[in-house]
Amino acid sequence: DLVRSRGLGDVYKRQAYRQRLYDRAADAFRQALEIYRGLDDRHRQDKAFSGLTLSYYTIGNYSATLDAALEWLTLARSLGSLHAQMQALGHLGNASRHLGTYDQAIAYQLESLELAQQLGDQESQIAILNNLGLAYKAMGDLNRAVAYQLRSLSTVREVGDRDAEIQVLKNIGNAYYAQEDYSRSVEYYQQLLRLAQQREDYRAVGQVLRSLANAARYLG
């Protein structure tokens, strides 16, 4: 209908605008990187690689993300920066997952997790555990996917990051749904619904209500 068409048009316009912004950001970071290479300023190269890799990943250019993150990892190791290594490995893991090389994705994420634990960086551990769950889910190992998502949930609740908890609960519910364990799927979707309502996150509320309806069909 006309209203729906207009709504979809607005969505596509926002997506196109966002794409242009990150394309421009990637261009700016590439230019900055060349300047810092000319100056032999490795610390600023590190910052430029951080922005460039994120820009490539955000626009869905996973091959470019992989190439940039590999260069960044080499630089980070030469600088002895554990934090930069952790970030580069995380991007390598996510890009590899999108490119379908799941074993490599998991290896990168496990190495990233080890560094996050060394650094005592709980927020990064949450993201990495979540990403490991997504990688195992993508390769079809749903038991391990759930196990990593549950570890992520435990850590996110220790930290008290409610935004991250919403995403993790969604992923756990989805993983149980994929396992056809609809009772557990509903259990986590209901937790997600309560949290989303508390936070007045109406977009998440709408999504989880649809997920609950889908799961409920199989429970009779």
C-alpha cells in the first residue's frame, strides 16, 4: 500500500545516507593512513586502522575489512598493543564469519577473547563471547552457540549493560528457536520482552512479540 511504500522508501533513504557517510569515512581514514605512513607515525596509523576497519565492516565490505584488519594486527603486534590486537582480531573474526570461513572466525575470536581476559576488559569479553556464539550458530553447532551466548549473558549481567543484555537475550532466544527448543526460546524471549518494556525500547518490543508469536505456534 502507499503508506507502506513511503515507509520503505524512507528506510532505504536512511540506509543510503548511512552508506554514503561510512564510504566517506573510509576514504578519510585511507587518506589519513597514507599521511601517517609517510610520517612513520605508527601510533596514529593504529588509530586510522581502527576507523578504517570499522567503516569497511559497517558498510558490509568484509573482504576489505579482512585485509585492513590483517594489516592492523601486524602493526598492533609491532607496537605491543594488546588492546589494538584484541580489536583487530575481533574484526577478523566477524569478517571471516560473514565470508563463511567459520573455523578461522572462531580461531580469531578465541585469540581475541584471551587478550580481553588478560586485559580484564569485561565489556569486550561480552561482545567476543556473543560473536563466538554467532559464529558457531552460523556453522550449525547450535549447542556451542548457546553455551557461548549464556556465558555472554552471565558477564553482561555482572557488568549491568542493559543494552548489551537485550542483544544477548535476543541471540539466545534465536539460537534455541533454531534448535527447535521452543519452550526455552520463549523463556528468553519473555525475559527480553520485560527488559525492552522497562527500557521503553519499542522497536525491540515489536521484534520480540513477533518472535514470541512464531515460537508459540509450535507450542500449541
